[in-house]
Amino acid sequence: MTTHKPFRQPGAATNSTASEHIDDREFPNPELFGGTFKEFMRTAHDLGGEEGGPIQLQEREPMAWEKDTMVTCECLAWRGIWNHTEKLRRVVDLGDKQYFALPYAGRFLLSATRAMVDKRLVSLAELTNKIDEVKKRYEQK
């Protein structure tokens, strides 16, 4: 049976009572990485400190595919495929290029697709075949 030593905060006291809580691991100070650590930890939606400008808000009705995407995301949550936290995390994890290239609902659509493929609920081949089938249907119209 493996025994694990409890975690110890770096720099914690090492007297006889504290020795029960010692872990041999030491965690590097983020300051040692210079500016690269902060840049590495930034996510696509973290725009704090960047130059921006006025945001132009636009009132409009969502398109059918946008509504369908949000309903699909809610159904996936209802069925236990993912929860709210995972849904948001997957959107953030798209990376800068995809995050900013896709519309709001598109980010969730791609994230839902990846979640279903990652969890082997649908294969990439099945998904590709369905996309081709739908494209052919729209070309015929």
C-alpha cells in the first residue's frame, strides 16, 4: 500500500509537530519565469490590460442555428455529458485563433462537438459523414 505525505506549504516551519505535514516537493515561484509565466497562463477571453475601444452592441434575434446550439448544450448538460463548468472551460480552451474567429454560439457548437468526440459518444468518422450528408441536402435546395 502506498502512503502519501500530506502537502506542506513552501517555507512552512519544520518543528516536530509540523514534521507530520512535510512534503518533499517544492513549487517554483512564478516570478522566476519572468513575464512568460503570466502570458502562458492567460486564456483567450482574458483581455485585461489590452487596448480596446468602445464595444458596439447590436440588438438582434438569434438565428435558428444559434438557438439550436444552445438547446443542444443544455440537453448535453441534462443528460450528464458535461456540466456548466466544463462547457465554459472547453470554450476558453479553444485557443485565441478559434475563440476570436468563431461567433459566440459557434464556440459552444465546436466545444460540444469536441466533448462528444472526446467522450466517445460519436466518432470523428460518424461526425464527418453526417456533416457531408447535411451539406449535400443543402446543395440540393
